[in-house]
Amino acid sequence: MENILLFNFFGPEMLVVMFAILLLFGGKKIPELMRGIGKGIREFNSARSTLESELKDGMKEAEKKEESKTSA
């Protein structure tokens, strides 16, 4: 059975999507749109990184507490 992917755009489909974006937003708005998307991606990655580091720190603290309980 064939796998169906939600965003499986290649070749002609991608050209149609790009053409639709060009028609909807116009040539002058596309750079602004891309900057906004890039900023959103950077903010998302920053938040993900912060959350990941906080979770790792919390796990290390929990391991240290567990070790101190077993050694005491």
C-alpha cells in the first residue's frame, strides 16, 4: 500500500503552489513574507532549544537527588 504524505510536493505541484503564492501576495510582499517565516522559525528553534536544555537540567537534578537518597 502506498504511503500518503501530507506535504509531498515535487515538480509541477511545487510550481503551482509557488505561482499561487506569487498571485496572492505579489512580488513585493514575498520577501517580507519570507522574512516573517524565517523569524518565526528562528523563534521556534530558540524556544525548543531552551525547553530542551531546561528538561536536561531537570533530569540531571533528579538523578543527583536519586543518587544522594540511595547513598545516604
